[in-house]
Amino acid sequence: MALLIETGLSDWISDNDIAREVQRLYPGTDVRTPSTLGDPSDITMVAVVGLNDDHPKRLPNLQLVQKLGAGVETIVGNPNLPVHVRVTRLKPDAPAQGIAEWFVAYVLRHQRHMTFHEAAQRRAEWVPKAPIYSPDTVVGVLGLGHIGSRSARMLHSVGFRVMGWSRSPKQIDGVTCLHGDAALPELLGQCDHVCAILPSTPQTVGLFDAKMLAVMKPGSQLLNAGRGDLIDEDALITALDNGTPGHAVLDVTTTEPLPSDNPLWAHPGVTITPHVSGWHLGEALADVGENFQRLKAGAPLLHEVDRARGY
Ligand code: NDP
């Protein structure tokens, strides 16, 4: 039984770095990378960012796919992945902290008119402009899982009125929690900022179409750190042109990297960050080695995904 690390990325963390960390934490583990693969039939677990179509064909004894992150849509949605192959994701603590900070930062940027004051400074102009009072501001958080619940708590602790939305009922101190499809327009109509941190599933893809964008509060801000396919980007541009919502802050887009000729780049109502809100993994790489040991021992896996539900 061997563990293959295959991120396919060059701008984040290397396969060798992950392999070294797993071997440091679990000495003696048979960890391979594409350059040290050997016999593909040895591989029982693969750690990936996204699953290639040929992984299941190349690795005939695959039992577990470990996502090096949280969003598993390219894995659970892969039609070539045999039904017996299990899927796990990483512990979300470090990305949850980062994403909650990202939401707080971009909500506060708006509240405190930061871009306005920076522009005024460059003109050497002293222009007082009243900040928006946080206790009068309603912030909605869509998705109240590991990351959304942490974000909702952090936003509440800053002083905002916080509403949350999920599929099933939730209780979070200080947060007004709604659930189910019918409750979403009700929430959107009340929020000055909407922070989306939903997984990509058949139910969430395209959820923010022209009709849903139109029920947001005029001038409100839509922030998305979940997955880009939540939003119909053509409809978003039209909606921004009409002022509802007034601004969008996108850490994720339908196509990543976002092509340089995409109109989102130049739109004055759009701020883009390149999928960096949940950058840090913290201690989560330990999950990779731990799940490999658990797989070998037949023990319950850490952070196993419900393949049928999609997250
Ligand atoms: P979780 O699985 O812990 O939580 C998902 C939440 O979304 C749950 O509250 C769930 O509701 C809710 N949800 C799912 N489907 C629906 C629906 N149809 N209607 C209403 N609510 C729904 O995930 P995480 O919080 O850990 O992560 C969320 C997503 O964030 C990931 O799937 C990933 O795509 C993205 N992500 C982005 C990162 C970045 O760097 N930008 C980094 C990490 C993650 P319920 O609780 O009722 O099941």
C-alpha cells in the first residue's frame, strides 16, 4: 500500500514538500510523487487538488482520494471514480480563520470607505466622510459549515448584525439562522453584505442568477469565497451596472485563473483576489498521513465527504 502525492500545482506547495511532511510525521510511510511513482498498482491513496480523469484508470487499486483543500466538486463529480473509492478533505481550521478574516477585511473596507480615503490622500485632499455604523449593518453568511460558522462568529464579534443561511437548521449565538431555499430571498433582501462560502453542488451552481441578484438590497456588497460557479458572471455584470448589488468581491471565479480579457477584471464594481482567502493549511497536512494510517488499519477516516450529498 502506498500514498501518491500529486498536486499538479507549481505556485502553492510542492509534492515533495507534502511528501516530506508526511514522512516527518509518520516515519516509514511509503509516500510517492509522480517522479517516484514506481508500480501504479501499489497506490491505494492519492492526495490531489483536483482529480484528473485518468487517475482512476491509472491507479487500479485506488481506495481513497484525499483532497488537499476543502472543495471536492471535481472529485465527487468525476464519473470515472468507482463508487467504492472514498473521499476525504482536509481539516478546515486554518482556511476558516483566513476566509473569516477576508470577509471581515472587505466588509470593513466598505464600512470605513478605505478606497475613498486612499484616493483622497493621493490627491492631498482632506475629505471627511462618515463611516457606516457597524451595529446598523446586516451581514449575511451563506453556508454555515466549518468555515461559514467561523466567519459568522467573527463578524458578530466585530459588531455587525449577522444572519446565516444553510440547508439544515443551525443555532449560532448572536446569529439569526435561516435555512432552506425559500429563506434565501428573505435573507438577501435584508443584508448590506452577503458573504458566500458554499460548496459547489448541483443545488448551488448558478444559484446567483439574474433573478436572485435582483432580490439583493440595492447598493449591497456580494462577497464570494466558496466557488465561482455559484454566480452567473454575465448576470452579475448586468446587475452591478444596475446597482443591485453595488459591488462584488470575488476570491473565486468560474474559470481560474481568470483570463486577462474577462470583463470582471475591469469592472469598477468588482474587486478580485486570486483564490487566496483560505491560503494557509496550518496543521492540516497531518490529516494526509493520518488518513493513510487509518485506511491501512481499517479505522474511521478523518473528514470523510458524503459522495452522494457532494460535500
Ligand atoms: P462544509 O461542508 O463544512 O459546509 C458547507 C455549508 O454549506 C453547510 O452549512 C451546508 O448546509 C451549506 N450548504 C450546502 N448546500 C447548500 C444548499 N443547497 N443550500 C443551503 N446551504 C447549503 O464546508 P466548508 O465550510 O468547510 O467549506 C465550504 C466551501 O468553501 C468548500 O466546499 C469550498 O468549495 C470552499 N473553500 C474555498 C476556499 C478558498 O480558498 N477560497 C478554501 C476552502 C474552502 P448544512 O450545514 O445544512 O449541510
